[in-house]
Amino acid sequence: MKNKRVWILVFLFFLSSINYVDRVALSVSAKPIAAEFGLSPVQLGYMFSSFLWLYVLCLIPMGMIVDRVGTRAVNAAGIGLWSLATVFTGLAGGFGTLIATRLAMGVGESTSYPAGNRVIREWMPASERGLAMSIFNSGAYFGPAIGSIVIGALVAAAGWRIAFFVCGAIGFVWLAAWLMRYRVPELTPWLDPEERALILRERNAGSDLPAGTPALGIAGLIGAPTLWGIMLTQGCGVYTQYLFLTWLPGYLQTQKGIGLLASATLMAVPYLGAVVLGILLGRVSDRLLTGHVVTTGRRRLMVAAMMLLGSVILLVPTTNSVPTILLLITVALTGVSSAISLNFALLNDVLKSPADIGTATGMQVFGGNVFGLLAPIITGYVIAATGNFDLAFVIAGCLLVIGVVSSLVLTRGTIDARV
């Protein structure tokens, strides 16, 4: 096999897939959990959001640790913690213990995107970043697609607790494989010398600064206007991502009257569509953006276009047809997933110092998840106040339009010592 670096993308794809299987497990199991513990829609909203509270706070520190310690050890510690927390979720005895296990899970999962984006910076030529990031991020949609079906079947057959035990076990399998196989390109024994040389030569291709450009550090990154624009764009997309991730099963069950197993299966449809189309669009972005054009930030145009595509979510309240709703959600998810993936690739394009990538990614994901943690809570209050999801979809659509403007206007410059 000539391009053995593809195995790194396989690792990253399954990392994000497992990450999001664990997240969606609570959404699919929400109805029986609410029945067992007597939880209201507002309590469910807080329970869905609780994972993000410590996740958001840990993102930037974890990014800094990734930059100092390296990806192998930090990723291993992260998935070990979140897999253990997932197992303990299955042992929860009430609302408080559910919140506690979700908080621990958030700490563990806060390593995955800073480490994953640094892995891409270390392993992938600049001309492959869009596709690489799309494959990595597509796990965030493949996981819920497969997870919703499998977890729905497990919950229906054996109860919600078993579903969390299975999810935790899968995480430990990935951890074992990661520790056995992963190293940086310079130290990977299974990598051909020719491919190693290609990676080391091309991973900073197109940059007008030397590969050893000094790190800006957290203070320098905070002072970079383009990074703030990328963070705002991320937030506008992640809000919709978490609206679907946490409330889509409940929407199908309560507002459309679809049973647990059927709603879990239907939830897979838009997510699988987003996986396939998102990877294709990532490849298109790499084809269109080559050479020096990559480092000028032109990828922001595709980010904006995908945000605009996602805004079709505004049409969901206008129809009662379940097939039409699923089509609109598929298109919206494709736009959102592609925008988020390309926004990560954009950060790699415009960030000149490889030494900052973990910290900068932590800041980007922090920006996204500040919005993301609000989505389940706001939606819970919307449902309690109005009795339906219509306003929730309108809020998400308006944020996506703001994301279009943010990407076009606020992400024009590079992130380096000259900002």
C-alpha cells in the first residue's frame, strides 16, 4: 500500500465516531431515562448540555497540553477517561449521578479535536487537509448514524444501561489499537522512507514562513482577529449540530409520534447522508485550493457556502411531511458538517506555526461549544414554553446565516506574528 498514512485517517475517523456514539447514546436513551427518573424537558436539556460544561473549560488547556506532551499520550488518556465515564453512566442511580458521569466524559473528550487536528498537521500534506479533516469530522455524523440504530436496538432489547456498557467497551478497544500502532511520522516503523519524506516535505507546503516558525502562544493567539472569526463561525455551526444530536430523537418521537426504535433508525438517514456528501465536499475543496492559494484563507468561501446550505433548516417548520423533513435535515446536516470540517482545515491553512495547532484548535472548539452547550438548554425551554420545536429550528437557521457573514468578513487574514 503506497499511502500508508491513510491508516491515520482510519484511526481519526473511528476516534470521532466513538466520541459521538457515546454522545448520542444519551439522546436515544432519553425517553426511558426520563421515565425512570421522572425528568422534565428542562431537566433533559440540562442533562444533554452537562457533558459540555467541563468539555468547554478543558479544551484550551488540553490543546496546550497536546502541544507540549504530544498526541499519543494525551489522546490515550482522554479516551480512557471518557470510556470509563460512559461505563459508569450505565450505573447511574439518578439525575445527579448522570450529570457527574457526563461531566467526567466531557473532560476526557476534550482531548480529541485538539489532538486530532495536530495529528492531521503532523501527518498530512497541506494539499490533503480538507479531505483529511472531512474524514475526521465525518465520524461526528457516522457515529450518531450507526449509534442511533445500534443503541436504539440495545435499549429496546436490553435496556438503556446495557447501551452505555457497550459504548464504553468499544472505546477501550480503540485505545488498545492506538497505543500499539500510533507514532509521529518521524518515529513510525511501518511507514516507508519515501512516504515519510513526502509528509515531512509537504505538510507545511505553501507557507511563506519557515516550518520552525516560533509559537505565538496563548496570548498571541488571543490577539489574532482571524482566530476569533473562526471561533464565531464554528459556534454558529455547532449550535445546529448539537440541536440535532441531542433533540432529534425527541423531536421525531414527541412531535411526529414515531416510536423509539423507528426514530433511532430514521435519525440515521440524515447522518449517513452528511457523512458521504461531507467527505466528497472536502475532496472538492482540496481540488479547488492548491499551492499558495491554500494559505491565503480562500477556503473561507466554501465554509460560507456550506453554512448557507445548512440554513435550509429554516424550512423544517413549514412542512408536516416526515420524508420532506428528513430531506431538509439531511441537507442541513451536510452543510453544517462540511462547514465545520472546512473551518478546521481553514485554521490549519492560515495558522503559520505548527507548534500552536493544538492550542488554536482548542480555542476553535471552545468557541463552537460555547454555542453548543446552549443549544440543548435553549431548546428545552422552547419546548416547555411553546409545546413544539419550530422556534428551535428558526434560532438555529438564523445562527447559520450569521456564520455565513462571519466566515466571509472575519477570517480574511493569516494567524502569525504579523497579525
